[in-house]
Amino acid sequence: MSHVGNHWISVCVNIIEKKVEAFDCQRGRNRQYVEKFAAMIPRIVKAVAPPESKKQLLFSPYSIVDVPMKSRLNKTCADCGVYALKHLECLLLGLSLTLVDDEIMQGCRQKIALDIWEAAQDPMLIQLMAEHVPSEYGTFDVFDIEEY
């Protein structure tokens, strides 16, 4: 999921095929952000690659595929985050994106809120969070894709 401006979209990165699928209910209006993100991916892949593989990796661009969306999705203009989550959920579960529309968004929003509330009440999660030790690398500044 990616936050662009005041909107959320889902992206699925296929490193093998070197492509980025963009799931955006604003249908391509945020392409410039996806293009910048896609341009960063080869650098990220090369940075985390094993030393013996780094020389073989090129900074070739990833293609962008705008996944077709139903027209007039997200009429309330407030559910883009829920849409982004539901698009990823459908993708991961192999379900059709046609299942995601405005008619079910209120129920989806409530289900996500309930899932978060239940997780916050889970004794094991509470214990794990209490024992959490921050990374030795410290915090990182937010990377502004506009500067890329």
C-alpha cells in the first residue's frame, strides 16, 4: 500500500517479471507517484542483493500495469485506504476485484476496525509489544518520493 497525496493505492511488485501493478480507484490519476516508486525498485533490489549478485543486477526500469477498476468506485472519497486493503486481500486470496465496491465498504471499514481492536486486546500481542526492542539502526527519516 502506498500513500500518495491524500489518497491510498495498492501496488503489487513482481520482481521476477519486473513489473508494478497499480490498484487505484482513481484510475491512473496517481501514475506519477507509481512511476517514481517503480524507478526506485531496481535500486532497492540491488542494495539488498547478496554481494556476489550485485554486479549482475542492472537498474532496468519496471513496467507499470494499471489494473482495470470499475468506474465510479470510492464515491465517498473517504474509503481509499479500505479499498487499498481490500484490493490486496483479493489479490492474495485469488478473488475477483469485482467483489470490491461501495456497497460493502461500510461493512469492510467496520470489520477492519474490529480486527484492530481485537488485536489490541490480544494478551500475546500486548506482551510482544511490551517486550519490543527498537532496532539498533534507530529510526529513519521519511523518504519523500517528490525529491526522487
